[in-house]
Amino acid sequence: QVQLVESGGGLVQPGGSLTLSCVASGSIFSIYVMGWYRQVPGKQREVVATITRRGGRTMYTDSAKGRFTISRDNAKNTVYLQMNNLKPEDTADYYCNARTATIPDYWGQGTQVTVSS
């Protein structure tokens, strides 16, 4: 069992920055990959970035590459998403994700990011 709690969302102007945090608890050593996904109401949830727990290998969606950075601090059981140069199209609910050998997808409760003037 893994629990995920996101924080850090809010309102930011275009071009601004936000850092999202996801704290994992429970069977944290069973986690293979963690990531950030985002979802707009009425649309499917889409991946933004992922990172492996052990090796720190990262992958980004094209729209995030060069602007967003996913990182992890295993000592704090935390994954971060540093978002720079935010655009209005980044507005969404952002969800933390964790994948284990037994459960393909654990999800956090989500944190809202709104990019607007």
C-alpha cells in the first residue's frame, strides 16, 4: 500500500514558476517509477514527467521538456516537479503517480495549477 500527497499548486502568472511536491508513504520501497500527470475536466489524464526511484532516469512529455524538471529526494520520500516558464495551457489538476510491482498506478488527491494573468 502506497499513499501519495501532493502540494504546491496555486495561481501563477504566465512565465512564472511553481514547484509541486509529492510525499510518498507506506510501502515506499516497492515503488519502481513515480511521475506527474495532469488532467483537465472532460479530458483524459496525461503524463507530464516520470522518474525511476532507484536510478533517477527521467522522461518528459514534449511540452514539458526544457521547462519542467522532475526530481526526487529518496531520503524524504518526495518527488518534485519544478515548473518554469508556465503557460496558460499548463492549467490543470496535477496528480502524483507511483507504480509498484503489484499495483500499476497509485494516485494522489491532486493539486490545482492555474496559469493566468
